[in-house]
Amino acid sequence: MRAPRASWGAPAVLLLLLLLLASGSAHGYKPVIIVHGILDGPEQFKNLSGFINEVHPGTEVQIISLFNNCKSMKPLWIQVPEFRKVIEKIMTARPEGVHVLCFSQGGLVCRAVLSTSPNHNVHTFISLSSPLAGQYGDTDYLNWLPGCVKKTAFLFCYNKVGQHFSFCDYWNDPHHRACYLKGNTFLPPINGEIPHQHLKDWRENFLRIKKMVLIGGPDDGVITPWQSSHFGFYDSNEDVVEMRNQAFYKNDTFGLKTLDARGDVSVCVQSGVKHTNWHSNFTVFKNCIEKWLI
């Protein structure tokens, strides 16, 4: 005799669905990879990691521990391949895709990693107060160089000695444009401001991202001009030229115009935040970061 078939009522089915959703929600968010900036390391990003797991419980957050603190001043073309190895290993294990959240100098490291990685699966690239169009201003990072103020820094940065220091890789002196294009071996090729054999491939690689989020603000105090965090920069009169009027945007040299035309560039301006506080400010996280980490 056949046993009677169990009958599940609507409440039981609903309960089962809720349990399934609950069990999957903790693992429904893409992993987040965090890359630190100059003169810091993973320790400074514990608050940010905590914010992520507070609002998106169970999110896998990996803060890369490479070139920490003083080692972060090594040339960026030395750093980028090592960061790429670690990031590619994480991406290979996460076929669903990842987000990268990169602070300050780390934003430039991430841009270079994205440009030189043909098979990356980065969904959202979040640049947190990064000098994406370069740096031109006196900061605490330059005080250790005697007499190295913004008007004379190009003499140090745009030669073989200066290019052994990471901050010189994005020093962009608007009064010495020719020296910048010739002597800076990092930012001009990344921005497509000079021709090179990898330009087409790097552009295609960068455009694999689904979204780019640019975060910065007028009270940063380090990134100069602060609009560099949104791809704006000085002209020769030190007037700020915004992103869409930059030559690298108009010429679409690395894909920025295409990304913008797709509707995949988001800009977030946050006032009242000092440079070293971006990654520990919960308001910044809520207003500029949280909604993209899904």
C-alpha cells in the first residue's frame, strides 16, 4: 500500500522560501577588494571593512597587504604587477565578479591594474579621493624633500631619480607640460596622453568595468586640485578644467568618455572630509559607497 503523500500548505512553502532567501542573503554580495594609499596599509581600513559588513552582512572583504607604509613610495610600475597578481588570484576564485575600492594613490594602482588585466571581472571600481588626473600642490608628503615645493618639484620628479618615488608618478605640473609628458613614465601612458603600443588594449581592458564611482571633496586638503579625484585638473593658469573638458576625455584615450556615455560614471562630492578621514567616515560610506556594493 502506497504511503500517503505529504501535503505542504501555503504557510510552509512561504516559510521555506524565506529560509532559503535568508540563507543566501549573507553570500549574495560580491567580494570587495580594498587597496590602500600612500604611507598607510591594511590597519587604516578596519573601519571601512566594518561598515561594509554592518550594512551587507557576510560580504567578503579583502584588504590587500602589499607595499604598506613607507614601501608605498616605491615606483608604481613596481607595485602594479604585484597588486595585479593578488587581485587576479581573488578574481579567479570569484567568477561572479568583484568590486575594487581604492583609496588615494591606490586609485591609480587600481586603474593601472584594470588597464593591464585583459580578463578581469571587476564590476565596480570605486575611487576614493584619488589623484586620478594628477597632483600639483604642496602636501605633507613632500615636506621631507628640502625645498621641494610645487614650483620646483618637477625638477626632482621628471628624471630617473624622481621616478623612483611613487608620488612623482602622478606629479602633473601644468606649467611644464612637455617635461611631464616626457619625464613621467606612469600617468601619461595610463591617461593615454602619449602614444604607446598598449593604448588600444589598455582601453579595452579598462572598459570591462561595469561602473566607476569617483569620490572626493573640496576640504580634502591633500589632493590638489581636489577635482583631480573626479578627473578634473589645472590648466596653465591654474584654473580647474573639469573632466568633460579634458583632452583625454574628449579624445576618449582610455575609455572615460565611452564609460560616461554608457551612464556608468558616478560622481560623489562630499564636503567637510579631510583626506585621511575618507575611509573612516560613515557618512561618506552611506552617501557615496554603500549602494554600489551589491
